[in-house]
Amino acid sequence: MRYILLFKGSCAVCSKVAGMVDDLSVENLEARAIESTEVRQILSGAGLETPGRPALLMTSDAGVRVVSGWEMRRHLAGLLGWRRARAIARLAAADWHARLTQSAGPDVPSRRGVVKAGLAGLAGIAGAAVIPGKALAASQPAASGPVLSIAGQSTVERALAVSAVQTAIQTFGPVEPTVQVVTSGKEKVLVLAHAQSNVVTLVDNSASATSNPTVLGMAPTPAGDGIRFLTVEGAAIADLAVSNGRATVTAADNGATPNITTGQFRCFLTCILGSVQLSCALACASCAGGGLGLLQCPHCILCAGPLGIHCARLCF
């Protein structure tokens, strides 16, 4: 059996991930751009349509198949093994990014488009099939699964007028014009992207949010092994990572963040650790630590975003 990982040459994220998988030098597995002559000939000869997202082309004497999404990641997990979980998690992120870009056009997501990105579907192959063991019991996000959409202009304007958000902009730089919304159960969180600093500002937009909502920053950890929660002034609060197959939450900078007491720190760390799922922590840590950027790591936005806001609102 010959396996060819297909990616769109115009998708920089997809190309980067495909190159990473190709560099693993796994027998019978290679990466090729969908636009390549060889790939087009194989697809045309088999009467198959050209996929518009990352896919796995499988050829053998029995015929030709093309699979994508969950089935693609399942096959790759078998080829790569759990020790290469980073490749699977980042490929899941690239797959999601390609679908979002395709549905939105070349520049920004459509305001009418709603991307329903079930976290288990994206991260499950990394958390369940790739890394053995049970996930930690979770109360967040809700079992209904998170939904990612685009915020309306009036919602964005209200958020930009919040004092804490203005402080975040002064700290992390200007935000992108398109603001995403994560809806997870009762949690609704705005995601403002600071492209210059690879930081996102999370704003509580739930029905219970006040005119002074909970606001939190999120960025990759300096070590590249997970994500870091920040105050809007840029002070580090806590790091979410994975160690020895378990989710870990540690106080960043020895808990020296201004305006947060020791009791509040303990509350936040306990809340995060008691609520996070291993699949979320693994996929988010693998993707955020791979240099793709938080906006290209839906695992972080979809699960860690609402979780961070939930715990910050509870503890701070």
C-alpha cells in the first residue's frame, strides 16, 4: 500500500504540516501537493474528485481511495504511532484551518459562515487513539461540543469599548478586524487576535456577563510545550501543558502576578486542572508548541478558551 498525504500548495499551514510529516521518513508515506501532475493523474485515472482539504490518497493493487478528516487521522495514527502525536495534532489543526479558509474565501471568514468544529472530532485521534489512557473528568466545555462563529459588528464594538480589552490592545498590539465567538454550553467567549504578538484576548460574552466582563489573554508558553494564560497587562498566570501523558497546570513566574492573591492562584489552577480534558491539553499543547499560531490551533480556542474564562470568572 502506498500512502500519499495531499495538501493544497496555496495553504501555507497545510504545506508546513505536510512537510513535517514527509520529514518523518515513514515507509510508504509521502506528501504531495494536490496540484502536482502525479496526483492529478492518479485521481483522474481513478475517477475521483480533487479534494479541497488535506486528505490521504491510498493506492494499491486493489484500487485507489481518498480519505479525509477523522478517517485520515486514524490511518495516519496507525502509520506514525503515538510517539508522533504532534504530527497528528498539527495535521488536525491544518485540516480545520483549510476548511475554515475554503468556506470563507481567500481573506477572512464569512460573517454568515458558522464552523461547527466538534473538539472530539479534531482532537480525539490525538487524545484517545494516539495517547493511551483516560481523559481527566471534565465539566468544561459542555458535552454538546463547542461551536465557532463570527461575531457581529455591534458585539465587536461593545467588546472594544471595555476597559480591560483596551488595556489588552495596548499590551499585545492591535486586534484583527474579524472576531470569532466560541459557544460551549452556557459559555460564550469572544476571541480577539493580536497577530503581531501571537496572543489572543478572550472576552466573556455569556448571557450572564456584566458590562465589565472577564477578560483573559492566552499565548503559547515560552518553552513551546503548551499554552499560557495572561492578564491583560501581560503578566503570566498559569501554563497548561502535558507531561508523561497527563495534563499539567502550573503557576507561571512563581505566582508573582500582580493583583492576584495566592488563594486566587490556587483556585484558578485547581479549576483548570479539574476541568481540562487530556485530549484538549495534548492537542492544544502539540499545536501551539509547533509554531502555527493560536488562530490556527482550534483546539486551544475551542476548549482552553472557554475553560480559561470560566475559571477566571470563578476565581478572580
